[in-house]
Amino acid sequence: MPSVDAVGAAQQSAAQQSTATTTSLFATAPTTAPDQSVDYMSLLIAQLKNQDPTQPMDSTQMVAQTTQLGMLQELTGLHTSTDQAFALQMRGTAAALVGRTVIYNGTDGMPATGTVGSVSFAGQTPTVTVDGTAVPLDDVLGVTSAG
């Protein structure tokens, strides 16, 4: 029978996994992707099925765990929604750069300047085409004033 502490440790580990993200301003993928297929309620059901009938779980603990698991599942959904909103924001930002002059990291690692001609949303991070050179949005350092 899994103990209450073991289930609590599993919940904490899952929560830490779902909040670990990269530090890049425009990165959308977490460094440790949470297992989105985990049904947290099935963990509680498995615990209830495997408990010792002579020592049933305290009803207060069961309600607390049910509440915690439900909240964790909702937070996972919120994380997904936030990632989707951020991806849309990046697309809008990239599209607004068309026709603008930007400063970006060149292929030699030095800052370069050019005008954005188009945007591609094919990858995870939008790519802007600056004077014929494909530049990931992450590499855009700034936007200069028009004119």
C-alpha cells in the first residue's frame, strides 16, 4: 500500500516538474516536460484499492488528497493554456516586426541590423527573415525606430 507520504512526495515531484522552465525570454518548451497523460485521480483510486482494510485512510486525509490532486490537475491545465497564450503572443510580436528595422545576433555572433521582410511560424519559435537571412525571434535584440 502506498503511504500518504509517498503519494505526497509524488505530487510534489509532479508539481516541481510542471513548473521547471527555461530562462530564455521566448522559449516555450519546459526544460523538463511534465507527463500530461497522468490522471491524478487514478493515483488516488489506486491508493484506495491497495489500502489495508484493517487500517483505512483517515477521511480527512482522503479529502485533503482529493483536493490536492484536483488542484494539481487544474494547474497542469493552466500551464498548458499559459504556454498556448505565450505562443500566440510570440506570433503577434513576430508579425508586428514585418517592415521594421531590427538588431539581431548575426551568424558570427556579432549584432547585425536589417529590415524584416517576412515571418515563418513553421517551428516552435517564430522565425523572421531579415534581409534574406532567417533569424529566430529569440535572436532579435531590439527594434529601431522607423525612419
